[in-house]
Amino acid sequence: MSALTEAEFKALTDTLLQKTEQAQKCHDEVKAEIKNFGKISDETTSKVDKALCELHKVTEEQKSMSLRLSDMEQKGSKGIFSSGNLSSLQSAGEQFINAANIKSTLNDSWSGKLSYSLERKTLMTTSGSGTSGTTPLVQADRVPGIIPLPTRKPTIRDLLMPGTTNSSAVDYTKETGFQNKADFVAENPDKPFPKTLLEVALSNVTVRDIAHSIDVTRQALADSSLLRSYIDGRLLLGLALKEDDALLNGDGTGISIKGLIANSVSYSRPNGATVTNETSIDRLRFAMLQAAVAEYPSTGIILNRIDWANICLTKDKNGRYIFTNPTAAGIPTLWGLPVVETMAMTPGKFLTGGLSYSAQIFDRQMALIEVSTENNDNFEKGLVTIRATERLALAVYRPESLIYGSFGDTGTAPATPDKESK
């Protein structure tokens, strides 16, 4: 089995991405035709079959490449993966350093201001480029010579509907009431059809800015590794943490956004729902039921890290974890829903509901990194200011679908079967 070359790797990666995009376009055409005409044309059917066949062929080539990679790993091959040629795996900081207009200015004689905009997917994935070790082509832990990056746990942003805007404000329609009056009617009715009541209101949210900066020396600016540390480890992380907190806790006053909690309704156990010795896990299930009864099924759960840890540590009478495997890693889930554990949530509190369709983020400006020597007395002190900024708005279409509550007398730690049996 021959060694894998860089050219082969890149060619197959590009082909796989191209065929996947073609298949996705065909999928979109099918949906559009079904929606508009109620059926799929023969021409579209032929295009879909062709796209799937081509995608299948490339996938088979992918399997063959995986076997070659495995063989190289077993033989201790020092191919392209250990030679550092996968330079496309760049972090946000590396992208900033390698941007043509920035890299050429990193010298002792530079002064002034420059900026670089980072794509949202750069900030929300473990790799700063469009191709990474976790693409459909090759799993990260199968690539010899590269240390797998840790799995990024989901954030509040991941639970919401994504969106963009080119304006400083977003107008949207919010549903404030709905009474379904649909009923059977005669072929020639002698009275008007039943009137369903739908109440809507026009709402508006303003795009808000999140920003912070840090001063570094000129020497640090010329040191790529140190500059990357400042950008990746401090500024971008700081934006993400503040965004997480604002999306959840923003009160909408002043220059802040109005977050999910301020747009939610209070938890109230639905009538008829009963349980003995209620636990935190039970209460979360009741909150999901509250949303479902209102016809807004839950799509995610937001908890404080402490409460999630207490839930994960639930054991049976023999000391065995009920639903957690301490040796396994993965995305946190409960009752079949993804769980976001964040310190932005107050301990003992929770939020669940139809997050993926009831709330939408509108990104006006992705994370923007700016560097300037012209700030205060930077020139005298030999400092350079690095600033990170992003702009966004949050629209909540259906507040009734967001359920916010407290674990209350259930405590943050669920009762064990031992306690329940006493």
C-alpha cells in the first residue's frame, strides 16, 4: 500500500467537498419543487441520482484512504502529517498573523492601525480553517502526527437559530396569541367558516456591540506565537464568554441585549403530571412537558455546571452511575436533548424549550481583530493595542416556548433510589 502524498490528500478533500455541495444543492432543489409543485421533475430526479452516485464514489475513495492512513500509522510512517505540511489547520490567531496585509507589517518600523475579520465558524470550531482533522474525510484521531484537539462542548449560541443582518436593527413579527378553531364544515355551509384567532405584534431589536482590548509591547507584536496566545486565549475567548452570558441573562436595558431568561415564561408543572420524590431530572422533564403542552417541543437544556455535575453523579443503591459513563466523552445530553452547561446560568436554575426555532441570533459583524499603535500614550510607551469586537442582536419569536425555573426543594442533587425507597 503506497504512502499517502499531500497532493492526493488535498485533491480528494477538494473533490469530497465539491460533491457534497452538489448533493446539497440537489437536495434544496427537491425541497423547492415539492413545496411549489407537489412533485419532483424527471430532470431533477436524474440530477439527484447522478450527484449521489458521484458522492458515493468519492466516499469509497475516502474509505481506501483511511486504510492507507491506518497502515502508515502502524508502520510509523513520517509522511506529510508529521512534516508540518498541513499548514491549513490554522487557529484564529494564526489566520490573523498570516493575513497578507498584516504579516507584511509585523516589523519594528510599523505604526498605524490594521484589522482582520474572522468568520464565525473559525471561532466556534477547534480549527481555524474550512478543512480540519474532523472533516468527513478523516477522523482527527486517525491522523498520525497530529495531536487531536479537544471536543468543544456546545454553547448557548449552538442551541439557537443562526442568522445575519446588514442593518443596525431587526424588525420581526412576534406571535402573541393563537386559538385554533379548525373544524369540519359542510360542502355548502350556510354559515361562515370557523375563524382561527392569530394575534401578532411587530417587535424590534437593536444590534449591540461586544468589545474589549489589551495592550502589548512591540516585541510581542513581532512574536507570532505570543500574539496568537493573546488573540486566541484572551480576546476571542472573552468575547465568547460575554456573548454566552448576554444571550442568557441580558436584561435589554441600556446597551445590552434582552436575553433568553428575560424573554421566557416561568416554570409551572402541567396539570395531571405527577411523580414521587421529585428530582432535578424529573423537574427538567416536567419543564419539557410544559413546553410540549403549549405545542412548542423543547430542543435543548441550559444548566449551571454544578447542577449538571450533580445530575451526572446520580447513582443507584449499588453506587453505580445511572446514566453516565465516566470513561466516555461526548456531547452532554438529557432526555434526548443537548445540554449546555455554563457558569452564566445561576446555580439551581434551568432553562429549556424550543430554542432552535423560537430564538434567533442576528450577526451584524463577526469577530473583528484590530491592531493600532495610535491609542492614548502607546507611542511613548512602545505599546500596541489589540482590540476584539463583534456585533449581534437576539430576536425571540415565541416567549411561551422558553421555560425558566428553579429546582427549588428538589435540591441541585437528584435523589438516589436509596433515598426514594425509604
